[in-house]
Amino acid sequence: MTKEKFNTIVSTCVPLAEENIDTDQIIPARYLKATTREGFGDYLFRDWRYNSPDEPVKDFALNNKKYSGVVLVAGHNFGCGSSREHAAWAISDYGFRVVVSSFFADIFRNNALNNGILPVQVSPGFLAVLLSTVMNEPGTQVRVSLEDQTIAVPSEGISESFSISGYKKSCLIQGYDDVDYLVNLRDEIAEAESLWAVR
């Protein structure tokens, strides 16, 4: 399923400073009945966003109108717990394109990349400055360049590089998932198969 191409994003942020946010907090288990990706954004952090089905928690970051943007900034060890891909579906369906943390659980990182979300792992010091700045100045913007593999906070004059596999970087830039990537290589695959057939 081809996704929106990803290169450079400039956006305000939504801060969520809690550490060890697990996938059950990202998307509670009772909402995992659907098998398609659509609609999960409504249940993102559902138990933190609402005191009851109709009563939002006013101070929670996703309900606070002063915070907005396609960049979620979270505390250390984001996406731990069970391996449910629905967590990535919920984050993507809500509209986030980037999640910033000082550490990601490996399975969540892979699920995020497979669903068009860029997990940007930064140093604890950079994360602390970013969270503090965003919470004190909600209009603060970050600039995330996938091509350069950098994240910057222009207002603070700070930037940092991040790592990503070359393959996943290419997929995000082109808007491909794994199947799209293989389909795009069909001519090369056919040529290689024909060469092997001759042998």
C-alpha cells in the first residue's frame, strides 16, 4: 500500500513526557477487534484521553488545544510491551508522522517504519531540552530531515542526527511499503530470473 512520501517535516509538537509508554497504553487491547488500519486514531491513548466514554481529560496533551502538529515527542522507552502492530496503526491514523524518543522498543520501531511513521531516536539530553521547550512554548517547531537524518529545534539552535536503515529510509522517501518496493523492482527481478533460467 503506497503511502505519502516522506522527506522533510517542519511542525509543532505534541509532548508526552511519560516514560515506558507501552503498546497497551497506546491502544488498549479491547480496541483490537478490527483488522484494517482505519479508525484506530480514535482510540489512541484512549484510557489517558478520557475519564469516561464522553468526558475528555482536559489537561492530557492530545486534548490540549495549545498542542498540535504531526510530531509526537515522548519519554524514554516508547512502544514497549506487546508486539501489536495496531499501536503503529493508531499513531498513523491519528495523523502523526514522526515520534521522537530517547529509546524505542525494537518491535514498535519496525512496526512504525512499516506503517510510514519515522521513529527518531535522540540523546536523553536532546529529548529533555525538546520536551521542556515544547511544554513551555507550544508554538516551538522542529525540523526533521529524513534525507539528512537530522532533527533540529531552530529556536534553540540545537540539532542532532539519528540512525535509520538505508532500506527503510528509501521506502519512506518513496512512499513504499515492503510490497511496493518489490513491485517497483519487478523488471530487475524478471531480468535476474531470466539470467538464472539461461544457466
